[in-house]
Amino acid sequence: MSGDHPLLVAQGISKHFGGVAALDDVSLEVRPGEVHCIAGENGSGKSTLIKIISGVVTPDAGVIEVGCETYRHLTPRQAIGAGIEVIFQDFSLFPNLTVAENIAVSSLIAHGRRTVRPPELRRIARAVIERIGVDLDLDARVEDLSVADRQLTAICRALAQDARIIFMDEPTTALTWREVRALFQIVASLRESGVALVFVSHKIEEVLRISQRITVLRNGKVVVSGEAAEFDRPALIRAMTGRMLSERRPSDTNWREMPPILEVQGLGLGGYFEGVTFDVRPGEVLGVTGLLGSGRTEIAEALFGVRPADTGTVRVNGQPVVVNSVRDAVRAGFGYVPADRLSEGLFLDQSIARNVIAGSLDLLVGRLNLLRQSVADRVAQTTLTDLRVKMSSSRAPVRSLSGGNQQRVVLAKWLARSPRILILNSPTVGVDVGSKHEILEMLRAKSREGMGIIVISDDVPELLEVCHRVLVVRRGRIVAELTGDGLTEKTILDELAA
Amino acid sequence: MSTVPSAARRLRISRLRGSNNEGVLVVAIAVLATVVGLVSPSFWSVATLLNVGTNSLENAVFAMAVLIVMVSGGIDVSFMAIGIFAGYSVIVLGNATGIAADSAWLGFMIAIAIGLALGLLNAFAIAVLRLPTLIATLGTQTIIRGVMLAFIGRKVIPDYPPGLESLSTTYLFTDYAAIATRLNVMIVPSIVICIVVSLMLRYTLVGRGIFAIGGDAESARRAGFPVTRLRVLIYLMAGALAATAGMMHVTQVRLANPYELVGGELDVIAAVVLGGASIFGGKGSVSGTVLGVVLIALINYSLILLGVPGAWQRAAVGALLLIGVSAQALSAAGRHRRGTIVQAEEAAA
Amino acid sequence: MTDPSAVIQRLLPERSLLRLAAFAIVVLVVFSLMSKPFFTVINFQSMGFQVAEVGLLSLAVMLTMLTGGIDLSIVSIASVAALVTAQLFAATGAAETTAMTPVLTAVFILVGMLAGTLTGLVNGLLITRLRVTPILATLGTMQLINGLMVAWTNGRAIYGMPDVFLAIGTGTVLLAPIAIVVLMAAALLTAAFMNRTGTGLRLKLVGANPTAARYSGLDNGRVLMLTYLASAFLASLAGIIIASRAASASADYGTSYVLVAIVICMLAGVNPNGGYATVTGVVIAAFTLQMVASGLNQIGWNTFHYQIVQGVLLIAVIGLNTFSEQGLLSGLLGRLRRRRPVGTRPAKAEPGP
């Protein structure tokens, strides 16, 4: 490997949207065989940079050198021709086509082909799959694949096009730790063949774990760029956020004395989980973790009535409750912040205020089912102020907010009706580091006020920061309860991988 | 695990059903034929075959137009308007100018040219203005029909240019059993068209592109498919197919009536949906569609044979469509549920 | 710090209404200039008689579009209500006016509307229980119900309705056609339902994002069921008015009504993907389209010309909306905004809670 001659050099890239500088004099250098990580909070300009390099967005200033050519701006076709491939967060696959078709079709287009012969498709696909040594069913439809296999398919498609630099946008968001580890192995084998990988991520652990070099963006500027060995966790956090964040652990223990607010006994749902028993006390934040597909989300969705459990009992404040629908759960005092904020949590084009009251309509109507508009407005305004949502007006659509503020709106929807138990699934995915800590702080405050809080997450530092107790779910069963000194990063990871 | 044998059985069942419902349709056709045959023995005759063939030969071509659009994720309700516009215009034009007097070929070519032009109108509304397809084609349907009735003619025309006149009486088979039943030679081009569309969808990049757009248009763009150009092409093809089918219809009935066809869209849409095409795009096959067309032709013919009034045919097709889409919706819900279980099992393994 | 796209988004509904009102005035002025008899009481009355049924059908389609669906079966449902009512008159020989006639008429109308509304139940069940897409479900029921109605009546129209019944479609109060009064009452009730009740807001939320609605504790099935029942109710009301204006009922009400209703909803700026609709817009659009029909008729155009105009209008209106969303108009608007001195009443557009 010639580590000296870079594959790609971007110099002095600037881009303005309206009056705002998304990128300001940003430079980036990618060398063959390296894993380069672009780290930064949401809104730091990472996505814009990828879009410019892949030719989707035209920069205002700067040049890009790929191979021997220098471009003022690239077209998507030129980018692909130069071996630049981007794997977006949604993978951009065709759910209705087979794995082989998905892998091979782009290269057929690139070669200007008019006809498609199935044997040829399979040959192209098989060659790539063998090259990185993964196991994929060529004839399976992508819609039937797991998220990890879809990602592999997307990587294979990039390689089928002779990619020399693969950009991956937040590649581990939807993956479990085990799948992430498998991905890292593939990444390592790709490096050896001289392919460069550029990860775009805001997850500090993975940034430190796999990259050789790190470029940190903040507010559209490169803050620092250098060998990964030069960074440690606090340094990286400081570079990304511009401030120090203390890594606190929750220490208050008065919750131990209180009677449980939620008691779950022998909860089960055929095919998903069984014998789930636990309780939550007021003032406590309970963590639930497990791999994707372990049943952690299903347990939460059963409690919330999305997919009701078929065995077991649930008691709230000592009273048995029957949850057969979301409405039952809401009436019993549950609130649920779902994992997929955009599709499950928000009405993007509706106003912020309307999003906040969406979960409390039953409380906000008077005679003749008439909406009490003034009460509704007041409730929305108070909750939004409490949660410090930054917005121009509560009548603006939620779409106009940043990820962190959108998540606060989902939280506001439930806090508006003061639930007894609030369940949060991956509450800080896609939320910038600053907002993340504010949201976690808010959860701690609510639990001190007596709300029972359950956080489902595979973000280990987040669990450590906010939870008093963590349950580990494996194959639909609770296999461990970690608390006190037994609750460390190592114990959680050990239990997850066991 | 206890689920393994049942999973294997499910797989076998789904293979029997065919990827696009073909198995179910074959069974439905067989059951229908048996029942009607028991009630009315005259069903078992060559005449039935020829009747169903006569009815299917134009509807199959219409269905190809609808199928292509539906696979790409749209729904077209303007195809009948395009068909009758093209067919009727060719007759009017032929009678007025003597163009295409001796050659049915030329008549069809003119019809196709008209179909391409009208398809371009759809393409403009959908690919350029990005209107929702149902609403756009409802609009173009009205425009196309309005232009025909306002500017081309409103009379029913019995006189044809000689070329088309002779094509209309060129039969492949004639069955003289009781009353003469005939099958027009146009069944041959109809079959050829279906085969060509099938090959196009399966083995060309354009065809795969249509499936890709139906699966995920944004991904198709990122993968390098020229999405807008493909969309234009889709509606051009649909226009040409609809015009061909309309010309076939006008030729077969030997009476050019501008008030015909429009309003009968559902027979064809139902056939395509029964044939396994998904209105959300990305799914569908020519074989399923053709079976759907045959099933509906068979039902219509059987009802006539059994002496049921025509109004019931309309109700029957409506009911059939509802049964078809309900079954599809239910099996989709079932598949979704199975998918998550399988995933959970994999994770547990 | 205001995101310009947020401001645009907020102005959008009001802006499309404004555009519609401007269009209505242009139509009014143009035809008043082109045709002497256009701007007369008689002509407005006659437009009023015709606009009621179209307006009611448009309101029905609007409600289903608000939830992200569509109801193509409205015309079939209208004919069910009309035929049941007409059959009751025919079967009981109640066409002759007696003391009981007003009561009987009221009862028969109610029964007819009940029948029509129950037909909507079929749509509701297909869509909520079997999860069939609204387009296909209502396309199927449209054909099925129409077939059943034609078979029932042998395709013949049914005559013989008492004067009280015919008055609904042909009578006036203080110069205003009774039918218009019915339309206005229905529009007011629909608007109140949509904008003032909890259920109305639920309709919008389900239309905006059904999954998020479910995760917010809304009963989507119940909301959609209610929507298709309400749509069928409005369609039934339209059926009664059509029957009373035509003095007959048949299974043959033209499917062209569906197109007209969709054109009106699009003119009104209703979002066919759900989440936004406006009763005011639909009413103005219905009147506007009626003016176009009447005006074209007076300058000697026939129904086929009118059909062409409808189709062109439909495509032009949505095309315009699409383009303005893509930034053509917002760019202009942005330029205007920038020209305004900074700091002048920036919060005026947002009457806070």
C-alpha cells in the first residue's frame, strides 16, 4: 500500500444555504487503505460534505482532486466514475428485487447495458460476496433480509462498482453490537485491498474503535484532524461539542424504599419473549438492553399495547391493568417514545403544538367532543417551555426543528399528560451530544418527581449515565439484572455477547 | 425447532401459489370451469374457448399497459380513453382521407402514433409536473375523451376502410357448431405483445428499472437509473399499448362507437390486480395478468351462458376485485408478521 | 432565526385560499363581461341549484382525502340513497299529497340516507379491517354497488315523488335555493367537526401519519371508519338532492361527478396525501367550477368542451401547487421578505397561543 499518495483531496470547500454557512473552508484527505472517520454532532456539516463529494450538492468554493483529475464540482456520474460510493443511512436498496439484482444493477447501468441476463447478475454478485467473504442468499428479496444483511448488500453493491472510497453515513445506527463487530471485520479486510473507508458518525465509541484517522467537524469547520491514536474519549467529546461533559453516574438511592409503580409478572408473547418479570420504583430509571431482535423492543411495545402480550400480568401502583391496545396503555398511565422518531413519533408537517397535544386529545375535549383550544394551547406552551424546545413558534411544523428538538417534542407529547410510566426506546439516536445530555438530565429530573422511567437502549455509555439498574434481554428472556457496582460497561457488554 | 417443518410447508405452499398469484388463479379458473360446466354442459365446447379468446385478446393488451404503469408504482385510468380515441380517430381519418385504406398495418401505425402522443400527455403530467397518478390520469382521461367527442366526432361509424374491414373478418379459427363462433387472427399479435412485454420487464434494463422505480424511486435515482426518462417511457409505452388495444377493439366490433370502452376500466384493472400486481409498485407479472384477464373473461362469458343479466357482470367484477385485494392485503399482513418472527428466530439462533 | 421554509409552510394554506379566491373573482368578472345573462339573479339561482350536489360530494371526498384516502364510490352511494327513497315512495304510492306526506317524506329520506350511509360501512370495513387501499376498496365497491343497483332497477329510472320532496331540489327560501341552504348547513357542520372537535383533529393526525397516530394512542380504525361513514352520509345527502332536482332516481348517475369532486378538492388546495383540507376552500372551489360550467354553457360551449376544461384545470392546478412547493413562488416570496426592513412586525404572521 502506498500510504502517501492520497485517493481524494478536498480543499477549501465552502457551502452556504441561505445566509448560513453549512461548510466553511473545509479540507479533507483520504488515503488508500485507511479508515477515516468524519465525526461531529448533528448539524456540524458532515452530511453536506458527503453530498458534495458524491456530487449531489455543488459547493460554492473549493476543489476536489480524485485520481489525477481536479474538479470544481463533481456530478454524481463523475463521482461514481472516480470510484466514490456513498452508502446512505437508508441503504437505497430495492426491497422488491433480489440481492443479486441489487448488487449488480448499478454496474450494469454504469456500463451502459441494455439487457439483463440473470446468470451474469449472479456472477457479478457472487464475485463481490466472495471477495469480502460474507454469506448472503443471492436469490432472497431484500425486503426479507435483516438490517445487517441489507447493509452488507449495500456494501457489496458499492464494491461491484469498483469503489475505491466508500462513504458510510452513520453505518451503525440500526445495527446491534455483534453486527457492528462483523462490519468492522469486513472493513478491516477491505482496507487490506486498498479500498478507503470514510465513516461519518457521531458515536464516539465506534469512531475511536475503528478509525486510523479522525477529522472532527463543528459548525461547518474542521476543528481538528489527525491520527486516531492522538485522541481519547474526553478529547474527542471536547472537539465535537466544544465543551467538557462530566461523565456522571446517577447516585440517588432513595427510590429503593418506595413501593413499585410498575410490576410486570411473567409477561410473554408467542415467538418474541416469555417470562418477563420486573418492577420499576418511583424515582428510578430502569435500563433495558439487548441485541436487535432480542425482544427488547417487543417487550416495550407489548407494555404499550402496540403488540399486546398474551400471557402475564401488569400492575400499575398495585392495581392490575389490562392492556390490549395503545389506548388501554395510555389510559393506564403509560407513555412511549418510539425508536423511529420520524415515522412513529411525529406528524412532521403538522404544527409543534398539535404534535404535543396529539397524545392527550381525550383530556382536552369538553361537551360535544369539542376541543378546548385555549386549554390545549396552554398545555402545549407550558410543556414546550419546560422542555426548552428551541422554535420560532409553536405553530411552525415539526419538520423545521433539529433532531434534538424533534425528540423533545415527542417527549413533550407524553409529558403533557403526565404519565405514571414513561418508556423510551433509543431516546438519543440521531440527537446531538449537547441535546442528548439535556434530555437524559430531564429524564433524571422526572424520575425524581416520581415518574417511573424505562430506557431501552444499546448505547452503553448512555445506560451508564442515566440508569440505576439495567436489565439485559437475550432471546426473549431477561438474563441479567445489573445494579450498583455490578453495573459497568464491561458487565453489560459481557452479558450482551454471552 | 417446531417451526421448521411448518416453515418448509409454507415455502412449498407459497411456491405453489406462484410469486404473483398464478397458482391461485389457475385453481380459480379450474373451479369456475368445473362449476359452470356442471350447471351448463354447453360450456364444454370450442365456442367457449373462442369467446374467451376474443374477449381476452384486446383486454390482455390493455392489461399490459396497466401492468407496466402499476409495476412502476402508479395507477392509470386513462388507458380506455386513449384506446377509443386512437381507434375511433383512425376510422374517422381513414374514411375522410383514404389514408390507410388498403393496409390495416398503416391503420395500426397511426393508432400507435396517436397513443404515443396521448401517452406523452400523461408523461408530462406525471413525470414532469409530478402529479399523483390516479388524479393525473383521471384528468387526462377527461381531456382525451372530451377532445374526441368535441372535435373528432360523436357518430357511430359502421363503414371501415377496406384494409381494416378485411382484417376484422380474418379469422384464425371458426367453430360452426350451433352458431358460428370465430376467433380473430389478432389473437396472434396479442400473444406476441404479451411475450414481448414479459421479456422487456424481465430481461432489459428498462424493465428492471420499472421494477426498481416501483420498489423505491429515490434508490433508483441513486443507483443511476434515469428515473424521469424512464417514467416518460413508461407512459409512452402504456399509451402505445392502449392505442393498439383500442384499435383491436374497434376492428373486432366493426362499429366505431366513441362512447364505448371508457367506464370499463375496472375489468382490466381488476385483472391486473388479481394477477398479483401491487398498487404500491414493484410487483407484478405478465403471466399473472394474462390469467387475470382470462378469469374475468371467463366469468363474464359464464354469466351470459347462465342467463344472468348484464348488470350482474359489473357487480361480479367489483366483488372479484374486492376479494382479490382483500386476500392480498391479508396475506401481506401475514407475511409481515412472519418476517419479524423469522428475524427474531435468527437472532436467537 | 426563523427557518424560511417554516414561514412558507405556515402561510401555505392561507395563500392557496387567496389564490383560489382570486381565481373565483377572475372567473366571475370574465364571464360577466362575456355573457349578459351571467350576472343575474336567475343565473345565480340556477347555479345554486346545481352546485349543492357537487359541493356535498366534494365535501365527502375532502374528508377521505384528509385522512390520506379517497372515496371513488360516492356516486354509487348517492344512487343507493336516492333509489331507496324513491322505491319507498313508489312502493307505498305516497306520491299523492296527503296530510301524512311531509312526515312520510322525512321518514323515507332518513331511511334512504341510512341505507346510503350503511353502504359506506362496507368501505369502512374493507379499509379498516382488511386493510385494503382506499383507492382499490372504493373502486371495487363503486362497481359492485352500481352493478347491484342496476340489477335491482333493471336499469330503469324511478319516478313518482311528492312535491314536498321535489321542493328540496327546486324550491327557494328568500331567493336562495333550499339545496344551497342544505349545502351551507352541511359545510358549516363539517367545518365545525373538522376544526373544533377532538375527532376532527384525529382525522387530520391519522391522515398526516397513521403510524405516529397509532403510537399516540389514537384508534385509527375507528377514525377511518367514521371518515368513510361521514363521506357516505354526505354522498347520500347529495343523492337525495339529485333525485329531488331530477324528479327521478336511477342507478345511472354519471361517474363524471367523481372527477368534478376531485377537481374541486384540488382547486381548494386539499392535500391528497392527507393532513390538510379546508371546507371554505372546497365551497369556494365548488362555486367557482359551477360558474365555469354555467359561463361556458352561455357562451355556447358544450359539455364535452367543459370536460376538457375540467381536466386541464385539474392538471394545471396541481401542477401549479407542485411548482410553488418546489420553490418557484417561495423564492419570490423570499425576495419580497428580504426587501422589508428588518425588525418590522416579524411576529405578526403567528398569532401566538
